[in-house]
Amino acid sequence: MRRRYRFSKEDLELLLIALPTVVWYILFCYLPMFGIIIAFKQFRPLPDAGFIMSLIKSEFVGFDNFKFLFATPDAWIIFRNTLAYNAVFIVLDIVIPVALAIMISQLHSQKLAKVCQTAMFLPHFLSWVVVSYFVFAFLSVDKGLLNQLYKALGWESVEWYMQPRYWPYILTFLHLWKGMGYGMVVYLASISGIDISLYEAALIDGSTKWQQVKYITLPMLKPIITIMFILSIGHIFTTDFGLFYNIPRNSGPLINVTQTIDVYVYKALMGMNNIGFSSAAAFLQSIFGFITITTANWIVRKIDPNSSLF
């Protein structure tokens, strides 16, 4: 017969430690889910009524708020840009941070390794608003550093904010520059946890550095790489609003290469003052993200059950 479980002192300590996190998730993650109802209503603030009463009395419009995202002539451009940028970001956010983490782990000088790690991690803490002014200082037509350099070399100035063909590369570079430090720290922490005796045994067998990376480091990083890939897939229908809105400085000629779902929803919200549109778009993004992350996890579990997220 199974013994009856008794609540122990250790269980109480663990419960008290977990309680703040549980309360935080309930208050900020689960209770706000009630707001999903806004996506199905024509929300209008009523005079002398609070938010809850205004929401309850607002007209129910069903799926009308969802139609605006697909009825617009720019729907193809919006979804194309969102998926294309994220596909590139997902691949580069794995390849480049892993490569940097491996290179830094091979440095003999710990001081140099810490300096490089700090320098690459620092942009992660900068606001996109601040970064946009840095970019403008480089790309401004009359006072930009690049155009000043072009003039010194006798070349013609480039109107960067009027030339859409440059911006997929600019946005990709800025995304990597700002985010690669965080990913590198994650993979570097995993590398530091690898048993050093594996490298010592490989060194005795006469393996080179590349062979050690290929047959020890990369296989040991496979689980964390897979988890980061699955989590990235879950955000494939969302984009970094600050990157795609602040950096191009809302330039009209760049709309075809910078317009994403989040930027379009923000402009629709500001133009039509209908939060039902933004709620419907966010709800769709959550549904699509849930489908993609579960599908990716299912595929990974079929290939390698030990590397799946759940």
C-alpha cells in the first residue's frame, strides 16, 4: 500500500519560495487574459463608467476586428516581412552567438574574454530610441558620418532613408548587434558546464581544436540550441517593434521593407483609435505562436526525444 504523504517543513519552505512567482504569474499573466474579450468587441469608453463596465457594455462585433488585418491591401507585405525577417533572425541568432561563444571559450586570457563578453553584451541594454539616434548620426544625408566619409573620398552622398534596398541589411545587422551578446552568454554558460575531462581525453588522442569543437562542444550544446530554436519559432509572428518603427524613423519610402504586423497594428491603433484591432492582432499572434511552437516541439520530439522542450 502507498504510504500517506505528509506535508513537511521542507515543503513549506519550497512553497514560500515559489509563492511570489505564482502570485506574479496570476496577477500579470492569467488575470489579464480576461482582456481577450476586447478582441471581440467595439470597445468605447463610457462617461462615468470604469473600464470593466465600459467593456461589458461595448458592442459585441464577433470576428470583425480580425478582418482588418487581412482585408488591408498591405496584408501580403505585412506577413511577408514579419515571416522573412524572423526566419533570417532565427538562423543568425543561433549561428553567430554559438560561434562567438566558442571563440571566446578558446581564449587563454580570461581578462580579454571578460572584456569581449562585456563589450558584446552591452548593446543589449540600450533602448532602440537611443540606437535610432546613433544610426541617424551615421546615415543622415547632410551630417551623417558615412556621407561625410563619402564626400571626403569624392563619392556621391546616399539618401539612406529614401533607399529601401539597403534596409533589410541594416535592420538585420542592428538586430544582431543588439541581441547577439545575450545569446552568446547563454551558450557560453553551457560551454563552461561541459566536463573538461572530455577535452583532456581528446587532446591526449591528438585531436585538433576544430575536432574538439565538432565532436565535443557542438554535440554538448545541441540540447540548449534546440530549446532556443523552439522558443524562437514561437515568436515568428511577432517582431521587435522598436527596431522596425524607431530605426527607420517612420520614413514613408521604406514602408514596404519595414512594415510588420506590430508596426501596422500600432499605426492602425493610433489612426483609428480602436484597441479592438490591436487586441485581435495580439490574440492571433498568440494563437499562431502556440501552433508553431507546439509543431516545432513535436517535430523535434520525433527526431530526438531528449532534445524536445516538453
